[in-house]
Amino acid sequence: MIHADELEKLESLLQSKSYDALTSEEKIWVGQWIASEGVYNNLRKAEGEIQSYFKGASSLTPAPETLLHLKAQLHARQSSLPLHWWQVATPRWSAILLTITFGIAGWWIGSSQKKSDPIQASLPVIVRDTVYLAIKPDTVFVQQVIYRERSVLAKTVKQLEPLSSEAPARGINMKEKEELENLLVSGSM
């Protein structure tokens, strides 16, 4: 396959030199595509005749009937196709005006949004309860509850039932223990 640069070199040789004027290297190179001296000379003559024909020929213009026929076919084809809004040519000034209009509308919508005030964060208020106890507890949670001692003004005392020998021995619950301690501290029965 002959490349474009090789084709141009062959064409320039055909236009400028006859086969006898070629050097031995050029003859070997031309021999790759052209079989003999006669074929080279025939190509050279054909090239000359083609150039002389196009130089002497006037510009080609179609007959007026051909032009009218082509215009009628084009008009018939265009009228049969549906026309969409994006196929209509618009002037540049209208496209620029549309761009400016949308730009201003977007700016106005963006700037008219209510500006939000910064949110102020408040620290949570820790409320501690105060619990008044008659006796000191064995566990004190200082960070959560404040314990204060308070004297008990009036308290009803429940009489304990004597333990019977028939009932199995059972332990005392915390409430009974507290009542017993109150009795021992007050000294009354």
C-alpha cells in the first residue's frame, strides 16, 4: 500500500522528470509501483492531459432547471419532517437576553431566602435534689444528690411482736432495723 507522502513524491517525479532523466536510485524507487518505462511515460502523458483539461475547462455551473428541481425536493422533504422548538434558529441577542434573565432570576431567588440567625447553644442546667435523712447513709453520691441530716420530729413507732418459738427464725428487713435503731437512740419503748 502506498502512503500519502510516497504518492506525492511519485506525482512530483511524474510532473517534473521523464523516465530517462531519473537517477538510478529514483528508477529503483519508481520500479516498486510502475512496471516499465512505457507505463511511466503513459502516466506522465495522462497527468499532462488532465492538467491541461482542467486549466482550459471553464467553471462548471448546473443548469437552472437542476437548481429548481433540487430546491423543490429540499422543500418537500423539510415540510414532511416535524419541526421542534430546539431546531428553530434563534438570534444571538435573544440567547444572551435569556441567559441574563435566568441569571438575574437565580440571583434574586438565592438572595431572597431568609437569613438564619446563628443558633446559640445553651449549657444544660444541672438541678440537684436535696434529700433529708434521719441517719447517715452508707453510700453517698456527691455529684447527684446532696444529703443533709435532719432531726425527726414526730414518728410513730410500731410495736414488734414477740418471736414465738414455733416460728422459724427469720432475719430483719431494713425498715424494721431502722425502727429498732430509732428506739434505741430515743430510749423509749
